[in-house]
Amino acid sequence: MSNISKDLALFNELVDALISEEHKNPVAERIEASKLYNAIDLSLQDSAMLDDNFKALLREVLISTPKTATSLFFNQLFGGRQSKAVLGDLLAVMLNNSMYTYKVAGPQVGIEQEIIKQSCDLIGYGPKSNGTFPTGGSMSNYMALVMARDAKDPDCRLNGMTKPLIIYTSKESHYSNAKNASFAGIGRNNIRYITADAKGRMIPEQLEAQIQEDIKNGGIPTYVNATAGTTVLGAFDPINEIADITERYDMWLHVDGAYCGSVIFSEQYKHLVKGVERSNSFSYNAHKMLGTPLTCSIILVNDKKHLHDSFSNDADYLYQTDGDDFNLGKTSFQCGRRNDALKFWTLWKSIGTQGLKTIVDQQFELANVALDYIKSNPDYTLYSFDDSISVCFNYKDIDPTVLCTALYEHQVTVVGFGSFKDDTFIRLVTINANNEKQDILNFFKVLEDFVERTPSLKRVEAVSV
């Protein structure tokens, strides 16, 4: 048996062990960070490790790693496991293509472009549209900002920044906007954070007032980042109203749908991004709502010339055959790039667009289960709203930071907390479409039982009241 066959057999054995462990213990036993290197032998030595010892160590590492696919993981903006997407990712690893040229990627180029074309059609972009697969949502936002900068000040690509460009985003938007302003040479001090309304959505009137103020002071309004699914409340900025403003002032409109942009697949919920066809760029992460393995991010542009203008660079040693339409490195930020499209394609191809719709709709149904439970129980205080898969609440006035930390440290469930305006609360994310109604109700039972048997939490409650 060849080495690769033996190692794949070992892989299957380890996967079986992991899945069995996930069923028995949905939350990994916590290892304190300060004790990690004493708990597991992660050291690297000169000599080889015996096969049996190597297998035992790998099993230990797997079992000790946080389990993001189980019914008790609600902490991040991803979760669960779609098996056909896992299959595609494993095949991509075996193929090990880089996506910069057709010469080395072959049919994988067509797979990536088909996903982009279908995605552009779904949001209403025209025949000039295109896109690429960046390394994540933050990179998608960065690419959009660079294209906006270059569209407003084309000379900066050769001579550097010479104009006082100003960019705008909601106070509830993703933190990458600040980093990206720095990377793009625009500067963090040239970001304007627009106030959100009571439901976490950018207020268009405040946006326009700020734009007018900046124009009066000699600034050049350049770019607006609207959010489709804010990181805490899962709120959707009003794209149509914002597009009215960006068109009036000749600005680039990017819609950051990293979290919840996949609502484009749902007939019931795609109204939440109404007006997206008027944007200059749009991004979404298939590794979030659609459940592909990390990472699988897509950025789409209404006019593909902006991708080429900002990111194309000749390289005779690389681009030798097949033309620009098939050499995807001409429109991507990075050169060497793993194949993130195949796992999404295997999922989409196997279950169809209707299957993706079912995945998205299921998450909202689970959120509604949680909302109904909270609203019917006087021990809970609700902080979130309909049409969101972020369900925000507090239980019995217990400090949510203390409660979430205790749940994690005692290996009960993994859930995070967030803040909006003056409130801090538990944020339950129902993004794992493999969950069912009973899994959501079980989460509340697990939480309530834990509080009941943990006197220290009741003391915290008494102090906070």
C-alpha cells in the first residue's frame, strides 16, 4: 500500500473517532491556554515518531480542538458541516491546484467562474459583471475599497494617494473597515462611522448629512460600506436608500454580506438585500450561512473592469497561455491561491439552488424557535429582532460575560456575547442548518439547568440586580 493510501486510511479512522467523540461530548474539554504545552505534546523533534504514537497524538489533538460542527456550538458566525462541501474540499486538497492560471487549474477555472456567474445573476448584476474568491470577508472588503479608491483617483495606482478621500460605514459594521482604510493608504482618520438606528441599521439621513459636511470641508466622498448582516444583531442596512445617496454623490457602494449575504438564495428572505443590484460590489461567505468549510468567500463586481484595473499585473513567467478570461490571477489580489470554489460547487451541484434555499431558510426558522421561546419565558430579556439569525438575550439578569465564560469553561455549550449601544447580552447564532427545533430548545434547557446548579451565578445575579 502506498504512503498516500495508508495515510488516507488513517484519516478515515481519525474522522470516525472524531465524529463518535462529537456525539458523546459535543463540547471539547477545555485546556487552559497557560497549560496547553504541558497538556499535549506539540513539540517538534529531530527524530521521527512511531506510527502508533503519531496516530494517538493526532487523535488527542482532534478531540481537544473546539468542536464547531455540533448541536451545542453557537459561538461564531459559522457552524455545522455540509458533507458534500467537505467532500469537495478534500478533493481540492488532493488535486492541489493553484487558481491563477488555466494551465495549472484547468476545469477548476470553469467551476469558479460558474459560481460567480450564477451569483451575479442572483443579485441582478449585468453582463459586464464578474468576481473572484478572496481569502475571507475582510479581504473582500479590502478589495472593494481598493477598487473604489482607484475608481475615484486612478493616478494613485502609479503615484500614490494625493487626494483627501473619505469613506463611510455604520458604527455596527465589521472591524476590518478600519484596518482596510489603513492598508489602502486612506487612513483611519478618514473613516466616518454613521449612527445606526434602534435595530442596528445605518441611518441614511445621517450618512448624507456627513457627506455634505465632508464636501464642505474639502473632502472627497469615495466609498460607502453597507452591511447585510451586522456581526452582533445581524441587521441589514437599507441598501436602496443608501444607493440613492451614493449615486447622487458619485460614490462606490459595497455591500458586505459576509455574514448574511447568502439570503440571495432565499425567496422568503432576499428582500433583506433589496437594491443590491445597484451596488458596485457585493460579497458573501459560503462558509457562513451555506456551511462550506472555511474559507469560502466571494466578491462580485458590477463591472469587471475594476477588478482588472486594480489587481492585474503582467508576469511573463506565469501568464503564458489561454487568455485573461481563463487566467484568474489577473483579477485576484494574491498570486498562489488555493481552490476554494470546488467545495461550494460540489455542495451547490449536489443539492441545487433549491437546496441552498432550504439551508438558508432553516436558519431563520431556528431563530424563530429561539425568539418564540424567549418571548414566552419571563426569565429572559430579548434584545434582537425578527429577520435575523443572531438571537440576543439575557437570562435572569445574570451578567452575560460571566455566564458565557462559565458555560464554556464547564464544557456545557459554546455561545458568545455582544453589545449594542448600552446593552450587553448573550448572542445565540442559529447558523448551523443541521440543527433542528429540538436542538435549540435543548440549548435553553442546558443553560437553565447549568444556572440552577451553579450557585456562584446566582450570586452574580443578585449583585447585578
